[in-house]
Amino acid sequence: SQQGEEDPQALSIQEGENATMNCSYKTSINNLQWYRQNSGRGLVHLILIRSNEREKHSGRLRVTLDTSKKSSSLLITASRAADTASYFCGRSGAGSYQLTFGKGTKLSVIP
Amino acid sequence: EAQVTQNPRYLITVTGKKLTVTCSQNMNHEYMSWYRQDPGLGLRQIYYSMNVEVTDKGDVPEGYKVSRKEKRNFPLILESPSPNQTSLYFCASTRGDEAFFGQGTRLTVV
């Protein structure tokens, strides 16, 4: 399986600041996806980046992927209190739908 | 509305009493999976199914069974639940590369 981790485990910022969280993995991936989870609820897909892409944007989200370092980062710009949630990266290998997640980053945005 | 529906949302049961958590999706997806989420351990895959009658073990399958008799349903079966199966369970249905998650089932085994 695609073992890896998100970091930091927890992040607390003021509203309006940018939030950056990172994801590392150990084996080759087909794509990497970021999900958001509000407390105790199901994960919601945010953005996907394929192994041949280096950067993607969606609204206030920016994702980068560095396959040489086996890492990805998620940047949320101009954070809002409503962004408070846990964020997970899901990795899938070549030809597989199987997603492996880490422990997530718990983001708190203080109004 | 596209959705993945799990039932029940909350369940308290006793050790050894067989239970089933149902999962249904209305998106005609072929791939479905079950995860459990525990504090400090993140999400771990229990079982997955590539299509009807095709299931396979994930990372933590011990103590669980699944079936996939029809495309829309993927129930999770605990034949003899134990306290270490107390957890938050999620069913997911996948279209292409995007997974859609149910709202979760919080299971407590006493």
C-alpha cells in the first residue's frame, strides 16, 4: 500500500492567513488527491493532481506535486473560519483505484 | 442527487452479536470500498470491490466480511464484533479517480 503521512498533524492560523499542509509518500503514485473532512463526517474531494502534473489550482486551493521528493503540498489562501477541518491526501498507485490515506492535518482557522 | 448512503449512522452493540452496516450508492459506480477511522491512525481500508461479485482485502480486513451481489450495494458484515472494532466507518464509491464518501457509521462495541 502507499504508506505516507500528512504534516503538520495540527495547524492553527488566523483568518485571512494562508495555510500550507504537506503530504509525503513512499512508492510511485498514479495520482494524488486532497480531501476535506468536517468533524466526524465523510470526506469530500477537493482536488486531484496526476503524477505528470506539477501544480494545479482550484479557487483558493493550490496543490503542488514533486514526484522526485515523493511529496505534495496543499495551500489554502486567505483562509476562512469555515475552512476549519481535517485535510487528507489520498494516494493511488498505477492502475489502481485503491486510495491510501495518512492521519491528516487538522486545521483550525481562528476568526 | 449523487450520494452514498450508510445505515445506521450510530450503533451500540454487544460483543459477539452479528451486525451489518449497509452502504448504497446511486451513481452506478463499479468500485466501492470500506474504511475505518481511528484517532491517531487515520483512515485505513478494510475491503474493496472492483465490481459485482469481485471483492478483495484492504489493509485491515480481519474480523470483517463484505458482499457485492448488486452494483449499488456493498454491506459490511461483522460476524462477531469485538471492542477493538469500535470505530468510525466510511463507505466510499469511486468514479474515475474521485471517491465519494458516505456520512459515516459510528460503531461502539461493548
